[in-house]
Amino acid sequence: MTGRLAAFAGSTPNIGTSLTALGTAYRIAATTELRVGYLCLNLKSAKSHLYLGVDKPEVTLDGVRPELRARTLTGDKLRQYAFQSPRMGGLSVLFGNMAREQAEYYEPEDMSQLFAAARDAFDLTIADVSAYWDNAATVCAMREADDRFLVTTGRLSHFQEDVHKWTGQVGSMFGIAPEQFELVLLQGNERISGGYRMKEVRKETGCIAFTEMKLVENLHLQLDSGRLDEWLSAQERNAASFDPVANKLLHRLNWTKRLQQTDRPWLRRLMVHRSRTR
């Protein structure tokens, strides 16, 4: 069965898009035992390795670029290259491009090869891309994704100009209309949220409402210290903060948390097998 690809883009940089994408990927992997992969595709500002406390990743996106160019990257190889932590609930993470100066050299064919390998390797791949569409990773991920999520906040400056310029104008050049995007609205304190609600954001952007999610107030401290995986696995309520996105996506895909309804290992394995062969 071919795996599914979900792409997460931000309406503007530095609002919590990577955190939302990575947290959602972790939560789904931890609660379903499905094969879930996370691709860090912000070609000029890859930080997922820092969030997980890995100063010098063994394999990164630029490290597999020769195989992308040669069209030899397979699902099996991608699983081998991906980072896995005992605290990450079985999630496989391909860290991003560390050679910032090479960002312009990734071709659409490279990205298509990566997504083909990811669909073969994982039941669900979450691609975390840039807010700006001036690179092959963002454009190709949005063109090839089965689910397209646009992460934003209630601040007008976060969802107005950049959405029209990039998601609207540039996206339309590649046959992607605003109504093909689903909004994930991050709620915080009044200083962050700005007071605009989902209905108003949806009307301004032309995108479809998906869900709202509240970021835990001290979560950025965990990112800065490289302890996101430790924080996610420490308490159920921490990881559950990503349920508004994870649960709704699971429900859409008919991949519910039914696997947690039994503690009988043989039945859990049978249910996993059944979900993969449908």
C-alpha cells in the first residue's frame, strides 16, 4: 500500500509550524504504531536536529542528495538513514539540509524521488516545508501532498500578506488554489493570537478550516534546550497537546487510536496488519 503524504507550511516564518508538524508526527507514531516519517524540508533553516538535541546528525537531507540525483534512494534506504530515538515513539526523522548554500540546487525531480521513497517507507509521511515558495521542496511537497496544511495564528500580520503572496499567487501558478489548503490555527496568549478567530482567518485567506491548537506556554524552552523528545514522552498531557491535529487527521484516514484499546500484543499486531493492507 502506498503511504500518504501530508505537508505542513507556515503562513509566515517562526510561528510554530515545525513544532506543529513534528509534534503531530510524534503523536500519531506513538498512538497507532503505524510507520510514520518526518521530513525536515526547510532548506535554508533546518532546526529539527537542534530540537531533538542532536548537534551533529549522522545523515541529513544534503547527505542523501547524491542518491536523490542518481534516483537510487529507496524506501528501505530512507528508513535506514532516518533518525530514531527510543523516546520518539517509533517516529523516523530525516534531518534537514545543513548546507544552506545548496538550497537553490535541489531540483523538482530530487523532491519527487524523496517523496516516492517516503511513500514506500512509511504509512504516513509528514513533510515540514518553508513558508516561502521560492524552492523546490515547498512547491513539490504542496503539489504532491494528499493533505495540505497551512499553519498560522490569529495575528493579522501572520495570515494576510504572506498568504496572498505565496500560497495564493505562487501556489496558483502550480495549480494549487487557496481552498485546497486547510488551516491549523495556533492559539496562544493575547499577545500572540491578536484576537482574530478561525472564521475571520478563513474568510481572509480563502482556505478551509481544519482545527485550532493551543501551544503549551513553556514549550519553546524545550526547543531551545534540545529536549523536545524528552518533553513529549515525559507526560501524556504534553504529547496530547497535539491531539487537535493528530486525532482529526487520524479520523480522516480511518487510522483511529483503536490500537490502544487493547493490551493484548497479538491483537494489536493483527490490527496494525489489517490497517496496512486496506
